[in-house]
Amino acid sequence: MQREGSPWQGLGVVILKELSDHFGSVRMRVLEWLVVLTALAAVYGAIQQIRDVTAQDPFLFLHLFTTARQPLPSFISFLGFLVPLMAIGLGFDAVNGEHNRRTLSRILSQPIYRDALLFGKFIAALTTLSVSLIALWLLVIGLGLIMLGVPPGGEEMARAFILLLVTIAYAGVWLALAMLASTVFRSAATAALVTLGLWLFLTVIWPALAPAIAEAVVPRGDQAGLIITAQMLARLSPSTLFGECVLAILHPTTRTLGPVYLDQLQGAVMGSPLPLWDSLMVAWPQIVGLIAATIILFVGGYVAFQRQEVRA
């Protein structure tokens, strides 16, 4: 007997239920405090470091995100490391947890379709991450206003807001990967280990392997081809895409993320910042890459979930 109604029936119920679970879980509290404390420590160190910078710097506020003070890395380095952990922590047991608790068949026996269940879990987890990142972003802006005493300009705020959106897209990639592993593997521990292993490989090992692979496939003497190939291979890592987005958005003098050719420098004043729109265009391929990776990984998990047999 087929159920009547829209395939998206029950989507709102799933989202609200998952949001309630996420915001009320001890796991989320631990992850939030881990990110907040380490990130604010990095921002405090950055503020101490940039107090000597002249207020005439038109992008003084952006240094909050990029300046590091030993032994702490920069705020954006912390985000690049901890955001994937938050996303994986929310998604590694999204589907297999229902299997292990034997609640999946009972949920699907209600007027809730598989489509709505999976989309609801993803949207709820991404919303939880977004709320946490927005709160952290506001804390950083507020701390900068109080301790620097210099209000940010409109373009600085726009660049910081674009950084927030890019960080949410970056979190979406790892969340989709964690949910894919949660769908494929019935054991939550296996899904977590596989996802963490892929994260470490793509973040630490793959950028180091990319130049070696490029040397093996590019003919000798083709230096430009070697650089371009190594860069394209490295961009298979979401961390590389995120880092390049950050470079283009938070460093307005960045004119290209690839090899620089002479025709790109014609008429350019060295050291002059690019307008916001031009910086966004420099980072646009990387932003699209993060969104596309999220969609591809989510579709993979969706197809696997649709083909699974659900037993009581």
C-alpha cells in the first residue's frame, strides 16, 4: 500500500526533532566549547600582535582572522582544523545510529519518507553548525571592537561575512562525508574512524603527495605544467579549497590563486588591494568546488540510503 502525500511530508518534523537533539546533546556542548575556547585564544593572541599596526591600515580588522602569535596559530587555522571535527562529530552516526537503536523502521512506518528523513538530518546538522559559527563570528567581531577600539569598515564586514558563508560551506563538505560513511557503515565507530582517516589524509597527506604525483605524470622540463598539475591535484582536498578561499577573501592584495603571468600584471599597482567583487571572483571557483563536493557526497549517501533494506 502506497502512502499518499508529498515525498517531503514530515521534513519539518525531522528538522525540529534533530535540532532539539543536537542543541541538547553533551557532544555538541563539548565541541562548542572546544572551538570557542581555542578560537578565542587565537583571536586574543592576534589582538596582542596587531596592536602595533597603524590604524591607517584599511583592513586592520581582517588581521583578527589571519594573524598568529606563537605558540598559537591564527584564528582561521583553528577553524580549518576544528570545523571538520565538529561536522564529523554531528554526522558520523546520523543514519547508523537509527539502525543500531532499531528506530529507523519505526520512523519510516510513520508518514515520513526516506527523502525527508535524510534531508532533515542534513539540514538540521548544518543549521546547528551554522548557528555555532555565527555565534563564534559575532564573538570575534565583538572582541575586536572592544579590544582594538577601531570599528571595521563596510568592506571589512562584507569580507568577514563572506568568510562565514565559506566556512559553513566547508563544514557542509565534511558533514556530507560523515553522513555518507554513516549510511554505508552500520557501525558508528567504523564510520567515525573512516571519516577521520579521510580527513587526515585529505588535509595532511594529500597536499604533500600532490607534487610527487604531478612530477610522475608531467613531462620533464614543463615547469608550468608541473605547477598547474600539482595545484589541481591538491585542490581535490576541501582543506586546500578552503585555504585558497581564505587567502583571496582576507588578503585583498591577492590577485590570483595560481601561477602569475605577465599579462595579469599589466596595469596593476603592486600591493594595491582588489575590490571586494574582484576578490570574490578570484575565490569563486573554490567556493563552487566546496558546494559541488557537498552535493556530490550527499547524493552518494542519498543513493546508498535509498537502496538499503530497512527491517524491524
